[in-house]
Amino acid sequence: MGGFEFLILIATVVLIFFVTLISFATRFKRCPSDKILVVYGKIGGKGANQSAKCIHGGATFVWPVLQDHAFLDLTPIPIDIKLEGALSQQNIRVNTPSTFTVGIATEPGVMQNAAERLLGLTLQNVQELARDIIFGQMRVVIATMSIEEINADREKLIDNITKGVESELQKVGLRLINVNVQDITDESGYIEALGKEAAARAINEAKKKVAEQLRDGEIGKAEAEREQRIKVAAAHATAVEGENVAKVTIANSDAERRERTAEAERRATAAEKVQSAQALQEAYTAEGLAERERAQREEATQVANIIVPAQIEKRRIETIAEAEAERIRRTKRGEADGILSVMTAEADGLKAILTRKAAGFADIVKSAEDKAELAALLLITEQMPKLIEEQVKAIANLKIDQITVWEGGRKADGRTSTADFLSGMIGSLPPLHELTRNVGIDLPQYLGKLSEQRSSGGGPAAPSADAPRPAPRDDAP
């Protein structure tokens, strides 16, 4: 039961909210451009003393119960005023039919007057009210003007009516839009008489001018005839003289004419020759200019066809040569850098080898108790297999197809020819002691020693009997 009551409460709140929203939406009033919105009732704010708030264009909210609203129509209202028997300044009654166009004003103060005095009235009621005001003001204006002014100066009449009528219309919230005054008449025929008088005056003036013109014409005609007779007599009297003078004048004129004709022909001929010369000069000048232009055009064509492509080709070749030179420079620089790197690496390796060898020699000398001779013997002993190998290579590659030995038996010393041949072949090898002595090293005695003949500079001698013989090589021939 409690949940149902809660739902009813929520529904009631929502209903009240929507009703309030709809009420507010319906009370928001917009004013069209051809109307004035008048809000009346409780007007707060600065306009608390005002009876209504007027809005032309826009919109406003009209509070329910406290305020209400209405519209004033701005449609122009035409009013026909058939004013008859209005007294003028001369107490002459005139008829002034006119057409006025009025409408509700939109100026703030005048619009407030309209809201106070015209709200709720129909257009017909507003029209009748405006007609009464216009009737009264027109009578006042006509009473201040004479018939002549009313009839002749329509602009002044309209200005006076506008000033008098508009000030009174603004008091009720209206404004004067247009005034059109029609024909003006009077009951006594004064205006008609003024018209007839003006017409008669114009007719009399015209007749007077016609009579004067006729008189002047007769007088002129008589004077013209008199002058004609006088001039005819004078003309006859001077006719002969005139003829003679005319003949002389004709002769002089003919002579002057022929002279002027000759002069004109001479000037014409000279002018023609001058013009021909000038035409030739201008033609030659134009041809020269044309030739120069053609030469410049040909030069430009040659430049464009020969020099410009040659310059372009030259720049292309220079660019290609510079690019090739730059490539070669970079290639050589790279090769030089590579060679430098290789040489630097080889130098570093050689330096490391020599450094290690020097360290090894120092260790060998140190092992030989700082005796250089023993260290040298150790190094030579280490290289002995290579030295012997080199000696053996001296005869290892000898190619002997056939050896014939004539054996003659033993000699006195007990040696045979075969033994002498082999001993001589072995003795042709460089002796080991001489090889070491050439480098400043004396081999020890246990490596054998040279015979006296070899040591004294003779031919090669065999090693002594007590010298150790080299072990036979497997790869010996």
C-alpha cells in the first residue's frame, strides 16, 4: 500500500510539473510586427506607476491571474473628411474635401497613450474618433488663412493642417501618415470669381499685347516702305558707280584670284613634295626599324637556338665533370683511408709482434743469467732444424737421371771413387759454421768444427770425423 501511494505522489508531481510547464508556455506571448502587445494588470519594476506595458516586436511573459494582454492593430486607417462651410479669415465659407490616413503610433510615449485610450476599440471606433479630431483642427487651420492662401498655396495649407492635426492625434495615441486635399470651393462663388477675374485679366493682357503688336506692325510697315523708297533711289543713284567699282573690284579680284591660285598651286606642289619626302623618310625609318627588329629577332633566335643550348650543355658537362671528380675524390679518399687503415693495422700488428719478440728475447736473456752468448746459442739451437733443412733443400731438388762411376779400387788412403764423389757432393753444401760465422756467431765445439783446409780459405772440406753426422731425412732423394 505504501508503494502505491508513492507512485500516486510521483504521478501527481509529474502532472503538476507538466501542467505548470504548459501554463508557462501558453502565457509566453509574442508580438507580431503589425501589432502592439499591451500587457496590463500588475506591472512591476520601474513601470509600477504605469497602467500598461507596450511592446512592439519581441515577446514577453504574461503572468497568470496577475496580468492579461491585448493587441492594438497598426493597420493604416483611411478617413474621408468632407469639410463644408468652414469659415476662412475673411468669414467666407469654404468647402475643403480631404483624405487623411492615420494609424496607431509606435513611439514610446504616444504608444502608451494608445494603450490607455484605444485599447478595446474597433477600427471603426478609432476612425470616428480620428475624424472628429481632424474636423475640429481643419476648421481652426482654415480660420487662420485667407481664401487666396487656401486657393493658391496648397503646400502651406497642408503643412498647417499637418501641424495642427498631428499634435492632437498624438494625445490619443495616433499619428498622421498622409494628407491629400482635394478641390476647394466656396458657397458665395468667391473662388470662382477669383478664377474668372484671373481669366479676364489674362484675356485683357493678351488682347492688349495683340493690339500693341498690330500697332507696332503697321508702324513698322510704313517705316519699312519709306526706307524702301529711299533705299531704292539711293540704289539707282549709286548703281553706275557701283557697277564701275564692281568692275574694278572684279578685275582686282580676278588678279588676286589668279595670284592666289598660283600661290596655292605652288604651296600645294611644295607641300606634296615635302609630304612625299617625309613619307619616304618615314618609310626608310620604318624599314630601318623593321630591319633592326628583324636583326634583334634573328639574334635572339640564334641565341636561343645555339648559345643557350651550348651554355646548357656546358653547364651539364661541367656538372657531370664536377660530379665525376667528386666521385673520384671520394673514391680515392676512401681507398687512401682503407690503405691507411690497413697499413696502420699492419704497423700495429708488426709493432705488437716486435714488442712480444723483444719481451721474449728479454725473457731468454734473463733465463741465460744475463749472458748474451748463452741466449744467442739458445736462439741458434732453436733455428738449427730450419738451417739444416735449408742445406738439405740445396740438393734435394737435383734431378740426376743416371750416375756412372768407374770404380778403380781403393786408393792409397783407402777411399774409393764412389766415396770421393759423394763426399764432394756433400761438401758442396754451405758449411754450418761458415753460415753462423758470417753473422758474427761461433758455434760450440759439440756441433763439430771445420778442417784446416776449409778454415784457411781452401775449397770445401768434409766435416771432421768427430763431428756429429746429420740424421737421414725421410724425404731425402
